[in-house]
Amino acid sequence: MTDPMLLNRELETALLGLNKVATRRIYKESGLTPTGFAEMVFMPVLDSIGDKWEKGEVALSQVYVSGRICESLLNELLPAEGSDLKITPPMAVAVLEDSHLLGKRILCSVLRAGGYQFTDFGQQHLESLVTRVHSENIRILLVSTLMLSSALRVKELRRRLDTAGLKVKLIVGGAPFRFDASLWKEVGADATSPTASGAISIIQRLIREVEDENL
Ligand code: B12
């Protein structure tokens, strides 16, 4: 495997140069799996590009195209469907009041690769999300947010689910939860993970908890 620091520098140059061909070549030469590349290379490089945008060092158009290049490469590389689906309590994935979709894309691939059955609710507003959780009897909900304002909306989501008497295990993730390690507790979630692949062990634990509650 290429030196990770070098890999990240090369990828950042390729993305800011809006060079998709170089991005694909860097992936191929990295020797990493698609999920490994997404978590170890795309994520830190996009964090760095986000920081540079905040400091006014890169244009929003560069952030936008970088995101689009990563998205299109991930769509090519990540599996669309898994096999041997496990029977689990009803589970769903959603992006809450946010347009940042790459984290959810990776999360869905990891869950499919792990053989988990779930519904992808896509982008949701709080109201519609509560309605779908209710009507589809969801017991485990994975929520991705990238804007801090959206992450804070999870607190209201928790309140609304509790008020409606819905027993839902809530797993949250996305940049605000990576940057503030206690935010998930503050918004009333049951768990978080800094990576999509970290969600698997959490889900296994929460499935056992839901099954115990059903006894
Ligand atoms: C690419 C990007 C965009 C793209 C999004 C393209 C797309 N289709 O997704 C575009 C250009 C559209 C965009 C727009 C905006 N963006 Co933007 N964007 C980013 C950037 C650079 C990267 C995000 C990303 O895709 N990262 C890669 C993915 C893979 O990482 P991830 O989502 O964190 O997911 C990983 C983990 O967190 C985890 N995970 C994610 N979800 C979940 C869920 C669960 C349950 C679990 C367990 C794990 C998990 O798994 C993944 C890895 O395995 C971030 C910088 C950053 N630090 O995040 C800014 C950032 C998120 N954007 C920001 C802003 C401000 C905006 C805009 C408001 C800009 C504007 N003025 O218009 C708009 C708002 C859009 C909206 N309404 O939602 C800010 C948010 C600041 C804040 N405090 O809220 C950031 C942090 C940049 C910054 N440093 O200021 N953006």
C-alpha cells in the first residue's frame, strides 16, 4: 500500500484540480478496498478540503465537484446489493435535513455487504421521518447528518419519537459527531461511530437488545 500521507496529498491535488481520471488511478494504485479507500482516504481528504473552504482557500465549486467526483467513483465501486440477507428487526437509514449524502452512501454499502436488510429512506425532513418510522414500525434507525444544525435536530427527532411512544434505537453519524465525541449523548441517540463500518458491531448489539425487549 502507498504511504497514506502521500496518498492523501495526491488525492487532494487531484480533487481540487477536478481530475476524475487521476482520482480513479490513485484508488487503483492504493491497494485498498472501496470501503477502506472511502474511510481512510476520501473522508480525511474531504475534511481537509472543507477546512480549506472555511478558511477561504478553495472555492465552493471545488468542494462541490470534489464531492461529485467521490460520489461517482463510490457509485462505480461499492456494491448495489448484498446477498444472504439476515432477518433483523425493521431497520432504516436516513439523512436528516441535510444535502450531504456520501456518508449515507457508504453506510448503505457497508450494511448491504454485511447482509443486513434495511430501508433507505434517503433525505428526510423531521416530520416525514417520524411518519415513516411509525408507519413502517422501524426499530433501529441510522441517521446521517453533516451540518451541525441538522445534527442538533436529532434531539427534536428523539423527543418526537418518544412522545409518539415509538421504541426506536437511534444510531447517529457524520462529521458533527466525529468532531464532538459527546454530541450523540446530548441529542439523545443510543450510539454513534466515526465510521460507517463501525456501525456493524453497534447494530449487532442493538438487535440483541430489541429482541430481548420483544420477549
Ligand atoms: C462534499 C461537501 C459538500 C458537497 C456535498 C455533496 C454530496 N452529494 O454529499 C456540497 C458542495 C453539495 C456541500 C454543500 C454544502 N456544505 Co458541505 N461539505 C462537504 C465536505 C467537504 C465533505 C463531506 C463529505 O462528503 N465527506 C465524506 C464522507 C464520506 O464523510 P462523512 O459524511 O462524515 O461520513 C463518514 C462518517 O462520518 C460516517 N458516517 C456518516 N454518516 C453516518 C451515519 C451513521 C449512523 C454512522 C454510524 C456513521 C456515519 O461514515 C462515513 C465514513 O465511513 C464537508 C467537510 C467535512 N468535514 O465533512 C463540508 C461541510 C459538511 N459543508 C459545510 C457547509 C457549510 C455546506 C453548505 C452550507 C455550503 C453553502 N454555503 O452552500 C452547503 C449545504 C448543503 C446542505 N443544505 O446540506 C460545512 C458544515 C459546517 C457546519 N458547522 O455545519 C462543512 C463541515 C465544511 C466546513 N468545514 O465548513 N458540501
